[in-house]
Amino acid sequence: MSDRRRVAPFVALALAIVAGALFYVLAGADSAPNETAETPLLDQPAPVAVGKLADGKSFDLSQRKGSWVVVNFFQSSCAPCKVEHPELVKFVSQQRALGPDGAEFITVVYDDDQESVEEFFAAEGGDWPIVYDDDGSIAVAFGVAKVPETWIIDPNGIIRGRIISRTSADFLGTQLQALRELA
């Protein structure tokens, strides 16, 4: 047997491992949960975020000034987003129980189709505003690298926090409360 034939299976295996690892990373591999990150946008006004809602009405983040807003970037095919979703349902329920003191919650759909998103929400729950970022401009303005990513915006429209991985209701609630106390 020639050297080429003996080496070929190992080369093929190595390529398969590299391709698998690359796919895992690019397909939204789950990083450590509740990972916060610095960004030049912290303590700055939130970027322009205009899109359309599922019902076709327009959405403008700047119109939400006056209350705390949590913005979550999402894709229905994202594995960490699927793991995170029940926690977001719980968080929204907790915030609604606070009445007018609760934060608003908004999902921005990034690089996904409306039918898939609606099917996901129908099956998994969640009845908060869903904004479709059809041209990617909202994600670009926020500097979203991958989903899920969650941003916390204060009542003055200033970005106060960023979570660059899936999160939990408890962690998100704790972050929000800490930021409220600093404001």
C-alpha cells in the first residue's frame, strides 16, 4: 500500500473534524450562559431601531423612551435561542407582574423568516412585540455578532447592559435591578 493511501483516511478524518468544528461555531454554538460584554455603545443613546412588527405595523425603539426596555436578538433556528426562550417567557411574566414598573421586552428577529418565527412562538409561547429586522440594519447598528444577544436600555434611551449569550430570567432580572439602582 502506498504512503498516499495510508495517509488519506487520516487527512479525511482531520478535515471532517475541522469542518464539524467550524459548523458548530458558525451554527450558533452555545457559549457560557449569562456572559456580559463591554461595548462602545454602553452609556450611549441606543441606535436607531426601526422595523416592522408581525402585524405589519411599524416599530421605532425611540418611541419606547420612558421605561426600561430589554431587546433580545433572536433566530428560530438558533439552538441557544431555543434553550433561552422559556427563560425569556418567565422573565416577561415577572416584569408584567410589576405593572408599570416592569421593563418592556422586545424580540428583534435577525436573518429569519416570519413564518418560522410565528410557528416557534406559537409552539413555545411569548406574546411580546416581535420586530423583523429584514435588512439587518438593527443588528448592524447594535453590533450583534451572533444570537442570542440581549441589550438593556434605560428610560432615557441609553444603553446600560449587554449580554452576548443565552441568559436566564434570574440573571436578566438581577442585571436589570442592578442597573436600575445605578440610574
